[in-house]
Amino acid sequence: MSGGATHHFSPLTLDDLDWVHQQEVDLHPFPWTRGNFADSLTAGHGAWLMRVDKERVGYAVVLKVLDEAHLLNISVARAAQGKGYGRALLEWLQLTAKRNGAGQFFLEVRPSNLAGLALYRSQGFEQIGRRKGYYPAPGGREDAIVMRREL
């Protein structure tokens, strides 16, 4: 991570949605729509923006149900990747979920997302299942690896 950088996490707002959607389209072949993010805000999901030295670098959406947190989306802007920001964001999300009463944290990840799998495993997530054909993919569907971690 860049030395001296200040991380700041704040709730995602409607004013952030254009930037978030631009990143989503740049990063993912099958991106969430702007409406998906707006719906998450309306539904009261934990939707977060990460800034480093006031520059927006990442975002995440977490669903909390009872004592479980479920990561729905986590992304770091392409220009900010490879600097440890994804790890910092994921660590902060876990701490926040635990502070808010979650005892477990769940997520799905594409088997083809090797960087994501490595990050999640390094954070103590373990595979607990597989959802067949969960994600749209070029030429068909891709499974999801379901992972869980105790908080």
C-alpha cells in the first residue's frame, strides 16, 4: 500500500452512483447497473465508498441478515489496483460487520477470478459450496465458489 495514504470509508450516496457505475462498467464484463446500486441503497444494504487521500478508489455492498454479512459487490478502480486497497477495504468491511453483530461473512466468487480467490483465502475465507451456473459469462454461465469466514 502506498506509504502515508489516508484511508477513509463513508456510506455510498446517490451522488456517488455515476462514478461507481463507470468503474463497474470498466471492471466487469457483466456489470451491475446503476439501478442495482440505487436499489441496494433503497434496501438499506451497507454500501460503502473507499477514498485514499480524498480520491475515490473502491466501493462495496454488503447485505446483513441477522448475524450474517454477505458481500454482494467489492471493486477497486483499475487505476488503484495492485496497491493493497482491495485488502484494506475487505478488512474494514469485516471489522464493520463484526461491530454490527455479524458472526459470519459470506461471499461468492468466480473460479476464474484468481486474484479475488487469493485475497479471500488470505483473509481466512474457506470454500463451503459451489453454485452451478451462477454468473453470466461469455458463451454461457460460470459457477460461483461460495466462501465463508467466521468473524
